[in-house]
Amino acid sequence: MKRLVHQLLVVTSALALAACAEVWAGSIAKNVAAGLGSIKSYRGTTVETGIAEIPIERSVLYAKGGLVRVETTTSGAHRGELFVYDGEAITLWSPQALFGVRIHGVHAPSATETLHHIERLTHTNLDAYTFALEDEGARVAGQRAMQWRVRPARRAPNRFEHRVWNQDPTTLPLKLEFTKDGKDLWYSFAFAQLAFDVPVAPDAFAFAFPKNAVVFEWNLDDPGISLAEAREEMNFKVQVPANLAIQKIVRSPHCLPMIVVAMDHDGTMTSLVESRAGFSGDAKALGIGITIAGQPATMAFLGPFTTLSWTKDGTQLALTSNLDFPSLIALADSVQ
């Protein structure tokens, strides 16, 4: 009888802890969503290390609704590279290569969907890391920030110790420092300048490609094709992640065989662009060198999105999402 009571107490305690964790995660997610949702606009400059041999500076403009424009301003081969999300389309532009990509029909999630996405990220992070508040009055780019030390709760691939500085009260990440093996700086990001509530011109997120540019475009609102049709019609091996529902596959309207696989779900935005390896090669992309399924790959952070680029079995793949990067790498590892 005592043993049964003890077992019941253990089970009850576990359920109570799980319920408390659920409430705690929900409370954090609502606070983050409310803070980020309160931002009307901001303009700033950022500095990243770990993505090139020198620190890379970028200008950033944000407007409510998730609209964002990120442009590389550091002198050199990548100056002028651009990422834009205007609420309907994602645009990528490389002026040195005269090469651009534009995906239409990328609709911003609703406030409810955004909250659900943040709740899932919060659950993932609370399970994967421990958090310690180091400074409630830190300053970054003239902004008050909460400084946190974040450590992996257990050994796991691509989980690193890091520090994060969140603007108070919006929770916007102002600075990040990731260390490998707890000592060597692996990647860092920081706002050097930042101003909130800035005026935003009506055409601030508009961009027209030059007439002599090579541009690949898709529209996710166009009719899709089945996975079987994609594998029959493409001249490369079509590959998709395991255990992730495909929303739609859209073939490019131009003559080169290319597809985009849309896998959005309840505020989590995920897409996979595929083509035959060698079609879109240009100068080495900015990003962190990683491996995906044993193959060399590049990881780049642009606004709220992370993009992984790699080649597998003769197929060039580019996976973009607002997932946390360890989860995104795990998703990429499952592509087959």
C-alpha cells in the first residue's frame, strides 16, 4: 500500500510539474508576443561575427506586421546584398552576381498563429536550456536590456551555451553571443545603433530588380503540383523533410526546372527551394559553415528567418524558416 501511495505521489508530482511548466511556458510566450507585437517600427545597424573573415555590418528596417529589410553595408564582395519581406513576398538580391530570388504569396501569420509559434519555441527552449538572469539593467545600442546566460540542459547537437540581451520591455533580441565548448566564440550578433518608432516611407520595402538581372520567381498562391508530379517532371532528385506535412509544391514559371516546397503551419513558416546543383552558383554566401547529413552547408540569419543551403545527391537545397536553428538543422538532416 505504501509503495502504491508513493507511486501515486510521484505520478501526481510529475503531472503537477508538467502543468506548471505548461503554464509558465504559456505566460512567457504571451509576454514575448505582446512585447514584440507592441513594436511599431525600428531602424538600426547590426554587426555579426562568425559568418565571414571580417565582421559584417547590415542596416535593418522593421515595420509592424513583420515587414523587414536587411542590407549588407560592409565594403567588399557582399556589399548591397539584400533581404526583404514586404508582407506578401520574400526577395533576395545579390548585386555582384546580378542574381535575385522572389517568392510571392508568403502571407504573414495572424496574431493568434504568431502566439502559437512563440509558444512552441518557448516549450522547445525551456526543455533544451537553463536560463540565469545576469543583469536587469544592461545597455545595448543605447537601449535597456535584460542579460541572460543560457546553457544547454543536456548534451544535444547544435545546442550551444550563449548569452542573450533582450530589450526591455519589448523582448527584442539586441545582442547574442554563442560559444562553442563553452569558450570559443562561435557566432555573435549585436545592434550597434537602434531607434524605435521611426517614420517608414510607403515604398520602404519595395525593390525592383535591374533589367539585366537573372531572377527566379515563384508564387505560392499559384496552383501546386503533387510530390509524384514533381519527381517525374524535375531533372534532379526531389527531396523533402521527413515527418513534416507539405502544404504545397509550386514549380517555377521559367524554363529551368525548379520547385519551392511550402510547409507552413500555424505561424511556423518553412519553405524548401530545390534545383539542379550548379544553376544558381555565385560568390560564397555569407554564413556559418555547418554540416547537414555529413555534407558541408551554410547557415545564415536574416531578420526572423534562418536559411540553410547545401547540396545533396546533385540537388541544390535552400531551407528557410522562422524555427530555432537547432530544430531547423535537424529538419534539414531528415531531407530525403
